[in-house]
Amino acid sequence: MLEEETILLPSGHSVCNRDMKPWFAYMLLAGCVAVSACDDEEDLCDAKCECEGCSSWEYDDCVYDYEATARDAEYWGCPDFYDDWVDCRQDTYFCRGTDFEDSCGHYRERLNDCIRR
């Protein structure tokens, strides 16, 4: 007899399937978390472009840079450093004239130290 598995998604909904293999459940959950995490980066790019003025190409480049940095952090084993940096940017960003700034240099340095070993 197969065990029933229930997965709680970030949206609060649950997925229940008696035949679901554990690896599939893990991948589904990881995908949902990754999708919700992308919203933070897009919000930061929206704020940056509102401050500095961006073309659609510059906006896409901004989002791509976050995605590439997240992949690098995952590869080097420090995704928490990336999350801390993004969380800090969301909490502290401000627009000074047409410059998008934050108070997260120490988080970025820690992340860079990990990625550039």
C-alpha cells in the first residue's frame, strides 16, 4: 500500500497524491519556491528602473543579473547569502536623485567572497 503524501505550497494550498514519488514532490515544491522568489528580484528591478529610468532591455538585464547571481550562489553553496542580500536590498533601498542605492554592502561582500573563491 502506498503512503499518502501532502505537500503544502507557498500559496497555502496543498497537493495530495497517493502515487506521487518523493523526488517529484520535492521538485514541485522547489519550483514553487523559486517562482515566488523571483517576485522579489522583479520588484527590485521595478524600483531600480523607476529611480534610474530603464529601457525594457535594461530591465531584462537587471532581472537576468539577479538570476545569474542566484545560480552562482546555489552552485557555490551559499544561497542563504544571496537571500540575505536580496532581503536587505528590499528593506533598505532608496533613490538618491537618479541613483538606486541600498545599505547592504556587507551582505554583497559576503556573497561575493563566497562566489569568487
